[in-house]
Amino acid sequence: MSQIVRDAVEHGVEVRPVCVNRSRWDCTLEPTGREDRLAVRLGLRMIKGLVDEEAATLVAARGDQPYASIDDIWRRSGLKPGMLGKLAEADAYLPSLRLHRREAMWAIKALRDTALPLFDQPEASELNEPAPQLKAMTEGREIVEDYGNLGLSLRRHPLALLREDLTRQRRKPCRAVSEGRDGGFIQTAGLVLVRQRPGSAKGVMFITIEDESGVANLVIWPTLYEKQRRVILGASLLGVDGRIQREGDVVHLVAYKVHDLGDVLQTLQTRSGDQGDMAWAQRSRNFC
């Protein structure tokens, strides 16, 4: 799903985040103000751990009147704080309620599983207190949370924040593979999207990796597979040394050595990034 959304954004489709006031269970289309354009709103089904019945309750209680706050959602829907927490972890309060993950989780911690008679009226709620000043998450941590709770992120690609480290290792973006000459040597790296080892391929494995520039398709010969099986099967961020192979419009990178770059990936949560390359975020971070 992450690759589908990324491809859609790269082709000019506006993708909007999961929202407690706009999302339904499935992804839907929304007007953009242009007659020839519609935007895609991600559905509640994208949230890991959220079941259809909970989402249906949220949408039904919302009706035609948008929720004004987390307290409002809790009282009108009757959903338990645990379910509301799933929405917070997915950042579903940010688009319309302007509450970031930590702010939303803080508000939810004040809720009980059921309302007490003394606090039936919102104005009598103990929730009416000054909002705390919580430290903002780094951009890297936000991206990690997106992937962990939604399986994708509309923020920058994770490797955009790690590009400086990869460049120091002389690893070029995946785009350089498709642009390189046949037979040219290259070192690159990317998140593993797909591993395939068809029975008809005589032991050859095909891997697709991705970074902020695009994808690269790897060919892993049986001898390398047997030699580096653990890295090939276990690495999430894979470094590759290989040669470009062109056959018409089809381009592969034939690997002769691979590297597990998990140590680089583990630093993602601490990265704040910069404002230099925000094209991805500007195209895709849309609000209600």
C-alpha cells in the first residue's frame, strides 16, 4: 500500500491523511475545488488494530456534525479510551482537531472507560485545564510512528532523512541505477519492498528496494544467496554493491555483495531533517 500511495502522489494525486472527521472505513474520494480533480482520503481501515465495528461506531456517531474534541468523540460515540488511543497513534486527530500524537494521547489519558454522572456535562469535566506544553516529536519519530500504525507515511520518505549518512558511505540514490550505463558499477541502498524467489528462476532471487528517489530491482544469484542468506532475508535497509544490467527498457542491479544497514535505520527516530527537500511533504501533507 505504501508504494501505491507513493506512486499516486508522484503522479500528481492528492492523498489526504486519516481523519476522525472525514475518513470512513474505506478510502474515499473528496473534492479539491477543481472540477477535474479529486483527492483520496485514507480510510480508517488503514489503522492497525482498528476493527470495522469500532470504525462504524465512530462514523455513525459523527453523522453530519464533526467532532469538536476528543472529549466530544468519547461522549458521543461511547468508544473506550483504548480505541481512541489507536486513532491518536495513527495521528488521526491532527487534520481537523489540530492535535498531534502526544497531545492527543495526553488528553485520552484523562478519560475513563465510561462517563460518570458527575461529569456528564462537558463544562463540568475535569478535562477543562490548561493544555500542557509537550515536546514535539522529531520528524524521524513521526515517520516511524506512521509506518508502525498505518503501514505508510505521507511525510518525507525515511531515507530522505538518512541521505547524508548514505552519501558518506558512497551509496547513491536508487534513481542512479535506472540512469546508469549498462555494466556500470554502483553502490546504493534502499528499504526492502519485495523479495521473490520463483521456482522457475533456478534459485535466483529478485528484490525490489526503494528510497526517496524511486525503486531499484536487484538480482541475487544463488551463490550470493547462500553466502549472505541472513542479510538478504533479514535486512530492512539493504545496502547493495553491484553492476547495472540493461535489457531494453528493463534495468536490474546484479548484486555481488549486500550489507545490512540496520544501524543507520535505527537512527531515524532522532532525525529532525531540514527544510531543503520538502517536495514530498508539501505534495502530500494535506489537511481537512
